[in-house]
Amino acid sequence: EEGIYPFWMKDMLFSIDIIWIDSDRKVVDIAPDVAPETYPTTFSPSTPAQYVLEMAAGSVERLDIHRGDEILMKF
């Protein structure tokens, strides 16, 4: 279900990129290079999302991912 789901970096040991994706598989928000030291700050999308993809920090830049991009998912 779509919603505003916050994330924090409690107990994380490395930085990540956080990508929020809506039910149409469109990227609705991105938090790049979120470091463990940011805890207890929370990170939330600006609009509702149904999915969240956590990737190694720098992946968003390396893969040239932007808001509005469509994510192809296979389950």
C-alpha cells in the first residue's frame, strides 16, 4: 500500500542510496548517500510510495537514476 514510510540508519555500518517507488513503478523520491552518522534523522519520500529500494551509496549516480524514471521489477 502506498504511503509515506520513513527510514533511519540505526545499526547501519555503511552508507546507502534510498529510492522510493510508487505503485506505477515510477521513482518518486531519492535520498542519496545516506550515512550511518545521520541516525536518528529519518528520511521520507515527498510523495507516497509503495516500494523502497536500498542500494550501495553511489548507485543512484552511477546508474543515472532520477525522479520519474520507471523501475522494471521482476519477482
